[in-house]
Amino acid sequence: MEKIKIKNSDLEVSRLCIGGCPMGGYGWGKVSDDDLIDVINQAVEMGINFFDNADTYGLGKSEETLGKGLSNKRKDVVIGTKFGVRVENGKTFYDNSKEWINTALENSLRRLNTDYIDLYQVHYRDNVTPIGEVIETLKELQQKGYIRYFGLSNIHQKDVEELKDYKGEFVSFQDEYSLACRKNEEDMLDISSKLEMTPLTWGSLGQGILTGKYDEKAMFGKDDRRSRDIYVNFHGDKLLKNLEIVKELKAISEEINKPVPAIAMRWILDYLPNSIVLAGTKNPKQLKSNVECLGWELDKEFIDRLDKISK
């Protein structure tokens, strides 16, 4: 199993991390709880030891599913989850206050059926609570043994100035990045270098468009978020551009005998230094395909071809 040590930590994790959003059972079409439990069990058996979650995925259901699936395997894995998004009375808003961090952590620990979290991450900044206060709260929880390390999510170049005085405090950060979404590339390289944090990529398969399963007639039901225009990878000119990338992925797949999704994620691992790819995985078939992104390198010729078609 290909692993990497997250910067400024002793967390040695697989470079493929199982993303927890589909485990919430909401917004990704039909999802089977049995399949999700199988994914968790089989992933651990394959040597994947990193699982990423958030308290808002399925309003807690995802954490409950992960806790149930891991059961007695807790000591063998690294669990990351996130806080900072609150849903109350039908309204969604961001909250990084000390009071909410403590409440959110207590709820996540209960749902995950664990007494500590390896990587506790700020899902979104609330633009109210100073980052110094957030760190102070997280350090208190760290000292009490409730969390081991902390990270950030959805940060960009504009945040570097505020964060530079706290270099080394946060060990990781994550943002959307794939062959279908390279708008954050410069930010991720800059943040990784200047703030010494390990980059994690979500949306690594472009919400599924880079799996090669879809064409220009891609249709989704109302229970699938990808039916909405905001999920640009499946709509209009963006969809057509993505299908050009998929065509190239399929050509490379035939040449090297690797699954299309594995090639799409391998490109990230080789193009973005010391990165970890997150991939939401709904069933064992997807897991089998995704895990083939590990343990090899993409030849420069193929990296360059995908770089050119996706820019």
C-alpha cells in the first residue's frame, strides 16, 4: 500500500482516502448501507487506512455509518472529520466558535463511536472567529486527548496572509482539485509550500464525470445533486470539455491497462507533490477500481497529455 506521512504529524496514511460524503445517503442517488459497510471493511483489508468525513454529511449519518463499519478496526485507521457547518431550523451557516467546536466534537465522537479523532478539520471558516482563537480551542482539545491533529478545508491564496503566523499548527488542508477542476491548482501549490501542509484533494473524480461512465446525455434523478446546474461538471460546455478529457483517459487506459478512474487520480498523485486523493466510494466495485491508482507512476508522456487536454 502506497502511504505518505502527513506533514508535522506522525500520521502515516494511504494516499487514497475514502471520502465520506456518499455515506451520508443523501444527494448521490441510490446508496446501500450494506454496500457502504462492505466498502469500509474491504478498504481496510486492502490496506487503506484513511477515512475522511464531516458532521454535515447526511446530517451525521455518514459518521454513524463509518463508526459502525469500522467497529473493532478503529486502532488500525486514521479518521478525519470536519466541523464548522451548522444546520438549525432549516438554515445552514458557518460557526467556528469555541462553544460550537466543543459541541460538534462531542457529537462526532458519539456518532463515530470513538473517544478521539486523528485529524479534526475546519470545514469552512466563519469569517468571524479569529484563527488564533480557533487554534487555541483545538489545542485545548488536543491536550485533553480528544483530537490528535487539526487541519483546514476550503482555503485559498487569500487566506495565506492570515495563516502564515501559524505555520506548522495545521498539518493538512483540502480543496477541490481534479483534471476537471484545476482552478485551485496554483493556490494548492502555494499553500502547501508556504504553510507546510499536506494537500488533500476532494472531487478528485469530478463528482464522477472522470470515471468514464457518462456521456453528453448524462441524466440524474432529483435525489442526485448532480442534476443541479451548480454541479457544472455535468452541464453545458463544461460537460463537453470534460468528455474530451475522458476520451484521452480512455485512450491511455487502453494503452496501459489501468481503469479510467485510477488514471485520473494517479495524475493528481504524480502532478501534485505529496498529495492525498479523496474519493467518495459507494460500493465495492468502485473501491476495486479506485484502489488501482496506487503503487505505480504515470509516465511523463501521459502526464503531459492529460495536462494539455485539461488546461
